[in-house]
Amino acid sequence: MPKQIAYLTAFGFILFACIANATALNQGPASESNTDRGRLAIIIDDIGYNLTLGRRTADLPGNFTLAVLPFTPHGAELAKRAHKRGKEIMLHAPMSNHHDYPLGRGGLTGTMKRAEFLAVLRQNLASVPYIRGVNNHMGSRLTEQAEPMRWLMDELQQRHLYFVDSRTSAKTQALAMAERIRLPSRKRDVFLDDERSSGAIRQQLINALQRARQQGSAIAIGHPYPETLALLEQISPLLEQYQVQLVAASQLMPAHQHPITKTFSCLAPPMSLWPQLHMPADPFAIDYPFNNDH
């Protein structure tokens, strides 16, 4: 009789645990079931040249994502600083564009053979610590080419990184190639600061917040301009007003695709053995053309 009681007691505990677990699975994560807030990821591009503005970006209050250019004077330092402050880090990969603006070291072009393309990409990945994903810097030409985009996405999939298509061309093939292999990927919804005035940037931020509420989620891309940073430093009241939660870009990747895992560190040969190419074009240089090919 005591054994029967023990068996029944054990069975009861197992049954209770199974019911509780099934209930939890049906309800989903508490963060999703207890709130109807939209979710917005804000990516700040072109990190790595300007140390003062880069530090200001890394210190932004909130869950921002920083896209760091490879081989820039302060890129690695700023990535480390931002990571310590809870920010997510991406590689901002320079890609060829229709305006023939210089790419410099780390630039990816459609004229490269697959081996050269992957060698440069891997060097780029190794140059920035703590990366979780990649987006394109400029790229209006390269992202229109399906084969190089397939090479890119295959490499990112092997490394469990995600991709955000900045959509610098309406003919981009990048997102299609990513989705074809079920790589975690999204496209940019809003550019915040094509027009560098405080009023225009605020209106674009409100546009992004409204899209996040209407669609459930959205991705906005901005730059470390003083006008942009001044607004983002005071973003909390707007997030509350529009009932939107600021999240890292990785949190907006489609659930059906493979999960984003731990931060990525790439083993690479010593830098002394790498090809000595030029630095990427500095978007903060006086003669840098302001354009829509970010």
C-alpha cells in the first residue's frame, strides 16, 4: 500500500508538471503575452571614425544596435565600449555602389571571385568584436547581384549571424537570397536622417514608431550625427507615448529561422598577413558626398 501511494504521488507530480509546461508553451513568453507594445530596433550605422560621436552613441540610454565599419581607427574600441553598455554590435560591411564612391579596405564588389570575396568578408568579420549580425554600407550595386549575395548569406549562416538589408536599392537581391536559405534576416523600414534637420529626423522617428505599432515591429537606421543623437538621447517619452519597446535587431528576426546564438568571434590569420588595402571611405570627411546610398 505505501508503494502504491508513492507511485500515485509521483504520477501526480509528473502530470502537474506536464500540464504546467503545456500551459506555458501555449501562452508563449511572458514578455509577449503581457504586452501589446510594438517593437522597434534602431541601428546606428557608420561607427568607427569619429571617437567623440561614437562614444556618445555607445552611451545612448536604451537597447540600440551599433553597426561598425571594419578597419576604422576606433571601430574595435567603440564596439567594446558599446558591448559593455549592453548594446548589440553589427558589422557594417562596405559594398560597391552605382556612384563609384570609394570603398577602401574591407570593400566587397561584384568583380571579385568567390575566394577573394570570402577572404575579404572574413577579414571584416574578424576586425570587429562581439558582432551578432551584418548590414550593408552603401551597396546599391552589389546588393542587386544575386550570386555575391548568395556567397554572403551562406557565410553568415555558417557563423549563425543575421542580416539586415539596408535597402539602398529597390532592386536589391540581398533579402531574397537570405530568405532562400532561411537565414535570420529583415529589411530596413525607415531611414531616420536622410535630411539632417532636427524636425525632419523627429518626423522620421515618429514614422518608425507608428510602423512598429501598426506592423508589430520595425527597423530604423540612423547615423551618429549630433542632430540624430540629441533626439535619441531623449527617446524615452516618445517610446511611452507610442507604446513601443526598443529592442536589439536580433530580437526582430523571424521566429521560423534558425536562432541567433552567442556573440561571434572569428579566428583569422595575424593582421600582418592580411592584404594591405585602403581604409573605407570616411562618411564624416568634409568631401564625403551626402547621399541615399548609405
